[in-house]
Amino acid sequence: MLRKIFKTGDNTVVSLPEDVLDYFHLEEGSEVSVELDRERGGILIQPSQRPLSLTGIDEAFARQVEAFIELYRPALEALSRK
């Protein structure tokens, strides 16, 4: 799939198609790893390996907790300082 590189503010970015984002459960703010593949002459972009589930914890529940934390991060950080 062909994508364009463009500037937005001080950043140079490459957009990712919606089907790729959906497949890897990526959204704005998700972290990815970007590596130079010298042998193949390419760039490798892949989701960061953040385990969402621990032994005995459902992955869907872990995603819900992660979404909750992201949504309420400022309030949670304020509470942790008290």
C-alpha cells in the first residue's frame, strides 16, 4: 500500500490505513517501534510489545482498564499526589 510522508507542525509523519490500525488495535497515542531494516532496505513499524494481560486477567478487561487510565489520567495523577 502506498502512503505519503507529510509535515504537520514540526513533525514529519506517515499515515496508517484504518484497517492496519484496527488489526493491531492501535489508536492515536498508541506506541509503535520504528526500526531501519538495512538488509531489506526498508522501515519496520510494529506495535510496541506492552503485555496487556497478566496471568488470570482477561485481555479485554486489561484493555478496558488501560482505556480508563488514559481517559482519567490527569485526575488519577492528581489523586496520587494527595
